[in-house]
Amino acid sequence: MNTHIHSHHNQWLIHAPELNVNAQWFTPEYWQQQNKILGQSRGRNITWFVGDESSPMVLRHYYRGGLIGKLVTDKYWFSGLKNTRAYREYQLLIELEKRKLPACRVVAANVVKSGLNYRADLLMKMVDGGQDLVALLTKSPMSEELWQEIGKTLAIFHKNNVYHADLNAHNILMNKDNNAWLIDFDRGEIKQQRGQWCQDNLDRLLRSFNKELNQLPQFYFEQDNWKTLMAAYNAELAIN
């Protein structure tokens, strides 16, 4: 799958050659004018759902996390287009699609350089009927089959040496067919081989479940659910 890069005055649009991408696509105002804002998700920052009901997309702006995020919000040091977070995530998502892994299908990326810094955005196809695990588990317990599905899916990503830098309960979705999908591959990568990073991924996810359990008034997660997930994970890893 080829990548087309259109550059103009310190702005780069990255997309498939057959797409005619407009720089305005990366502004919520453009979609508002078209009356094509489908909704929004408020986590640490706003993610926009845009486009037509028949082909909804997710527009995500790159924001910094942690203490530095309070100071510079969304600016990153520019050291070449191919080192930007948007370009790297775009290329990773293309590779995951080639491998037929259940990750968001990327549409286009946008990088705008200003002085020594850059800002960036990513446009992706929405997962059909996708709901994140936190949203689901605040409503009701999940079946053992769904926990097994999540464990199996994580193992498939790890068998493909895919490292997810921020594996948490918000970044795992169940689609309309109850298949697990992973989203938000910012700073993710394909590793040379499996190693300690796999366990680090799982540890991070377990911490995320326990954090939500401690913070939310109602969150249906028990340690037995984790055992079910891990049993399915290990069973899938054992299959060549």
C-alpha cells in the first residue's frame, strides 16, 4: 500500500494516493460547517467523530501527556517528517492493516511545522459499533467469552511483535460483532521479537483495570476476569 505525501508551506498531508485529501479535513470547524460532526469523546482531550453516518471517521489531535503537557499542550520537537508521531503511527497502522490485525484503519495524517516544533493530527475510520471496555464495564459485567476474546486478541498482536505503548481499558474496543479491537497506537512499534515488553503491556493493562475499579462508583471487574483473559492469552500464544 503506497503512501502519498503532499507538502505545502511547512505542512504535510500523508494519505493513500487514490485519496484527494484536503488540509481542512483536520479541523473540527470544517466538519461543523458541513454539518458532519457525529459526536465527540472527552478523555484527557477531545476526539471528534466526523463524516457521514455511512462512513464515520475519528479525528484525533496529538496532545502531550504528563507534566510537560500542561506547559506545551500539543507541540513536539521537529526532527524530520519521518520522525513525527503522526507519520510513524500512520505507517504502523498501514502495516497492521496489511497483517489483517484488528486495529483502526488509518485514512490520513497531517503534520504542520512551526519554527522548531510541529503539531499533528490523525484521521481514521471508526470501528463499527465500537465501545471501549470502560464504557462497557460501567454498565454490566462482561461474559467469560468476551474476556477470552480480549486475551486471544492481545496474544495475536504479541505474536505479531506489535508493541502498544499505552495499553489500557480505554484503548480496547468491542465492535458490533463482539470482536476486540485495539486503538491509539501513538508511540507503538513492531519489535524484533517477543520479550519483557509483552509482560509490561499486560501489567499496564491490569493496572488500568484496577485504577478504574478504584475510581469509578460502578465498574464490573474482578480478578477472576483477569485470570480468564490470561488463560486465553496463554492458550493462543501456545498455538503456532
